Amino acid sequence: MHQRITAAVLAVLLAASAAAQTRRAPARKPAPPPPPQKEAADVICPTPLGTGVTTRLEFCDVMSGRDVTAGVIVKFPEHKGPVTLTFDLHNRHTYSEEQVKANRAFARYTATIGVLTMDNTLVSRAVVENEFRKVTDFVDRIGGGAGPAGIKAVGPTGTESIAMLIPEDEQQVSILGEKLTVERLDGTATYSSPGRPIAVVSNVMIEYRPAPPPPATKPAATTRKR
């Protein structure tokens, strides 16, 4: 009887050991991706318009042209996945007190710009359209001018909030002007010649997921000399 009990216990232990060996270890869950970050973009502005006296925002002229290296350059940090680029797009108006007093300050602006990769591939276009009649139609006045209180005559008017996805492989993009149509009381004109200010951008922001850190490398094994 004792031998039978011992054999039965041994069989149970062997079966449990075999089951434990065949049981697979639970798979490790991958680390969650880092949360997205939103921050002011690193912008290279070749032709700054100036700083807003009220908003304290930096306004940058967008010039027409085909050379992406001469555009407003927006740089991206190391990232995983696409980058969401946002900015405010404005028209550009030169103020005249005499025209306002004579009720001849009306202007309707339609500006078209393009966001391009550095190999000259168009990502997307954006358009801003608005009318100017009086000084309150400015988004902000720009400091550093020769006018009263040091205000520049030219300033941003109208605002179109722009958002677009930039492909993951891109490290920077260029904003270039395409054309500007201006309607005034004395007629309509369209401008697209290279080197002309077409629009104004401000409040350039990016949202992205930071790239994961590179995997740690193991130190090289050293061999002992005999």
C-alpha cells in the first residue's frame, strides 16, 4: 500500500513539473509610446515683419518664390510619426490715414501660400481672404516703425488658422508665397513675381511624438592576453 501511495504522489509531481515546463511565460507588453508634445516651432524667418505691440507675437513675411531654401523654414526635432504643423496666416496691409479719412481705404486681399518639403514637394496650400476698411481691421500693430508711437504703417490683417500633417520622414519644411490678389476701389491686381511679400505668418506651432531613445549598446568584450 505504501509503495502505491508513493508511486501515485510521484506521478502527480512529475505531471505538475511537465505542465510547468510546457506553460509559456506571458509575453512582455511593449512600452507605451511617449505622449505627444506641443510647442513653439523652431522657425527661420528671412524677412521678419516685427513684433506685435499687443500680442507680442513675432510676425514673419512670406515671400513669393520657388527656392525652398529662401522660404520661411520650420524645423522639427527628432520625432516618431507625422508632425502636426499649425500657424496663423494673415494678409498684409499698408495703412494710410488719408485714405481712411477719404473713405478710400477699402481693400480685399486673397493670399495663397504653399508648404513644401525641402525637395520641392508640395505638402499643402493655404489661403487667407479678408477685407480692410479701418484701423481696427489690423490683427495687431507692429513696433519698430517711423510712425506715431514707433508703429509701422504695414501690419497683419485677417486671420486664417492653418493645420496640416507633415510626413514622418521630413525634418523641416518651407513656407513660400504663391500669389496675392488685391481688390481696391480703383481696380484689381494679382502679384506673383519672385521676391514679393504675399502674406504673413505667426504663432507657428508643432505637435509630435518624440523619437524613442536608441537601444543601449553592450560594451565590447575584452580578451585576455595569455
